[in-house]
Amino acid sequence: MSIRYAIRAGQTVRAGRQVSMVMDVPHSLQDEDLQIQIWEDHVTQNQLWLLERTDVPTANGPGNCYKIRSAVPGLVLDCEGGVSRNGTRIIQYRDTGNDNQLWSLVSTGGVFKIMGFRGQGGGQGFVIDVPSPNLASGTGIQLWQSDNGRQQHWQIIASVVD
């Protein structure tokens, strides 16, 4: 048994009401370079992620650096091309050990920003973002300069999987 996590969009509004949206591997595909999307929470394997703590020290303290691995194909979240700039796609990719696959969780009052650790441009200040106002199922997630908007807030929800 292992603990996996749903990574849920913090404040997503659709059709005028709160909807629970999570990071999702489209159709459970195992393709590299596939952009991760948000989708309504169905607690399925393609919506579960393993947070793997690394020993890499961060500005936010030791032990706050993670690889985020998909429960379905076992690929990791990756900042495409290793670049830190607005609009860079967040994809799944084989674990290369590069810094563009390392993420820091920054608490912001009950939710988290998922900050790119390094990558080209240093990764500083860039977080995983849902492009506004496209908060519907199937919207691809991206890297964007932190602006503390709700589209950059995520909940980490534990889910036990056999």
C-alpha cells in the first residue's frame, strides 16, 4: 500500500459554482511530452500523484523539494524544455534527474503554490498555473510568474491506494 495524492485546483469556478478540479493525465496515456491538464475529480489513477521528497536543499528549507510522479505511467511532471517562462507547458516525461523536474511546495494559507525549482532562468518565481479564464476540464496547465492568483493555488489531498 502506498499513499498517493490528488493535486486539486484551489479555487475553480465553472457554471457559477465551485467544482473540484485536479491534475489529470489525459486518457491515462503513457506518452512523453503529453501536457498535463485539469479535470473534474473522479479519484481515478490518472489523477493521482506520488510526491517524492528529494535531498536537494531549497530556499524554503531542507526537504521541500519534490519530484511529482504520475500514478499511471510513472512519468514525472516536467517543465517542458527546461525553460522558465510564462506559458511553458507542464508535461509528463521520463525521469531525467534534471532540475526542471523538481518542484517546491510553498504554503499560502491552506493551499500551496507548486514552484519550479530551477531550470533555465533559475525557475524562481514561476509556478504551476491554470490559464485564466479557461478553468474547464481539459485545460492544459502551464508555468507562469507567480501572481498569487487562485489559478495558482493547489490542495494536496491524500488518497490511499492498494
